[in-house]
Amino acid sequence: MPPETPDVAVFRYLYRLILRFGKKAPAPLQAFVFFLLVMFFLYTCFRFIGGDFAVRGRFTTQVVDANGKPQKAYASGLEVCLGDKMFATNSKGMFYAVLTPWQYYSLLATGRLQVDLGRAERPLGEVTLEYIRGSSSFDDEFLDPQQYAHRATPAPSFFEVVPAAYAGDDAPPPSSNRLFIDEIELDPRIANVRSVELELEVGGDEYDLRSVIGGEAGELPLTAGVPYRLGSAYFFPVSPSLRPTAFLKIELSSDTSFFFNDYEEDFVFTLPRTFGAFTSRGEGTISRLRLLYLSPVDFVVSHALDKSRLARMRSALENAGIRMVDTEPTRSAVPDRSNVLYVEKSVPAKAAVATLRAIRDAGIPLHAVQYPARKQLRPYELQLMTDSAARAALTPAQIDALLLTRTESDLARQVASLAVN
């Protein structure tokens, strides 16, 4: 026989040691050790066949500072879509994705992963991430500043800045009110939860959480005890005819691990009588959902405003049931241009008046209010855009006349009179 190598000698020694002491151990201890070995084997098989694998990555971009110099920045607020799952980047541009075994082993084999990106309701296209084997992370991915900012292009194509928020044959009707999941915070005592799914139950009917860029939201990654901010990215459709006293239940569920039952938690509440934000607590836990109840009306603003003005406008509009979408224009979109508010004809007069008041209170000079000539806005949408045409700003008297309108016909007459003048 060939001489034993050092490795073979070590394994042979360990084998003999286990046999020697294993036979001397009490029978209960032998059974317990055997049970541990079997469970370890089963868990290892589960991890290879049915477990989840967490990976991370980061997106960077480039911005221009106040002195006009380019500098590196983190691409926050991105939606990273992988199949039916969506993951978001944080303030440092980082995202954490949960992969199935098949996805993970394919990633190990190819070293690449294709994902779809979206931001502020607009798809940004598909990118390929390069995986660093052995580190559970991807190489930093640089996004073109124009792609990241998804800025408005000059008229007339600026109507395409934000696509329809509802896509697909199963999309809810555009007249539905919307219940947004603004923030989730799970009870910190809950363990083994890395992602959750949410479902709304109303009167026996069930609705999946949807994304404003179209389709179902799928699983959302989060850690118990850490607030997870979603803003106005995911919503449940709610019928406007729903009785105010009707109870709604949001069921939060998660697949935890092989050895424990799936985690489920219910949030039961009634809708507020007015639009705006409210909080729902979990039953028997300190988990909470911050919800945002809004109408179907969207206000899209492409304007370089400071954060305090944007926050003030957003708060006022949310209290009126209007969702504000900021499209972050280029620096050149501000000087020497006219501000025009475009109103889709299905927008109620009350919502249009609330938007006009928010614009006025933010100190934004308004030069025109128009109904688009063609079907360029989605239903229930207003857009504030800059136009290169030189116009005189509307006078306070003209703004007040618009704010006094109560019906859609009155608003249409006032808008027509502005066009004549």
C-alpha cells in the first residue's frame, strides 16, 4: 500500500478517536449527538436547496455643487427590481437583496446579475451588476447623472416625465383612492425577519401591495426594530365609496427560517374621515405602520426648490389628498423661464384649487394655468413645468379668482379667461 499522507493520517486519527469515545458515551448522549448530526445535515441541505441568500450593493452618481464643480454622490431612493421583488437604496446608496438559491448559484456561476431600476415612479432601465465572489457584495455601480435625475426635457416632451402610475391589465381604476405605506417599523423583539409581504383585506376582498411604477410590490426587505421608509412608492387601491366605519386589515407576513413558523402580524383600522397621514399599531405588539391616505390626484413638480419649500408644499398637498412628485430638474431649468400649471380635465376643482394655493404659499410665481390640448397627462394629474415662452406672472387678483372657483366648469371659465387676457 502507498504510504499515508499527513491529511489522511489526521482523518484516520479523528475517526478512531470518535469511535473510541463514542462507544463509551451513555446511550442518551449518543442519541443526542446523532440527532444533532442529522439536523445539521438537514439544515445544510435546506440552505443549499430552499434557503435565502442576502447580497448587497451600492449605486453612485455625480452631482454639481453650488460652485458648478462635479462631485461624487450616492444614488439614494432607487428601486432595485429583481423579478417580483423590489429593494430600495438608502441614503448611502446601499441596497440589500434577498436571493433564492437558484438566483444565488446562477450569480456565483456567472458573476453578473441583471436588475431593473426605477425612481420616483419612472423606470430607469436595466443594469448589470458585477458580483465579487466570496464577499456577498457587488462592485459599486455608477449611474449617469441624467439617468439618475430623470430630468424633464424641453417642451413638448416634458409631459412624459412621469408615466402612468398604473400599468397592466390588472391595474386598479385611476379613480381609486390610494392607501400608501409610508413607513414600517417591526417590533424589535421579532427575530429572523428579513423581508415582508403586505396584503389588504376589506370586506372579504384581498388586495396586493402595488408599486407606483406598475405591478405588484412583492417582498420588501427590512430589519425588525429599524424604521423602513417607503414614502409614496407603494400603495393599496381603496374604493372611494368605502363606508367610513368599515374595518380594514393589513396582513404582514414573512418566511423566517426552516426551523420556525412563518411570521404573521395584523394591523386593523378604519380610514380617517379626511385625507392625510395616520398610524396603525400591530395587534399585541409595538410594531407600527405609518399610512398615507390620498386621492387619485398627483401633482408633478419639475422645479428647483429648497427642501423646506418642498416639504411645506408636500405637507399641505397631502392634507388635501394630493400626492406630490418631485422630478428634480437640471440647474438650467430655473432662470428666465415661465412656470405653467397644466391641469388634466378629470382633476376635481377642489384639488386644483388646493394645488394653486400650495404653489402660491410656497412663493412660486405662476405665469399660466392651462388644460393640455392633447391627452398628454394621465387621469387626475397636474404638472408644474417651466416653459421657455416669456409670460408675465399672474397677478394676485387673477390667482384669487382661481382660488374662489368651486366647480370644474367655473375653473374652466377662469382658465379660458386667463388665456384670452
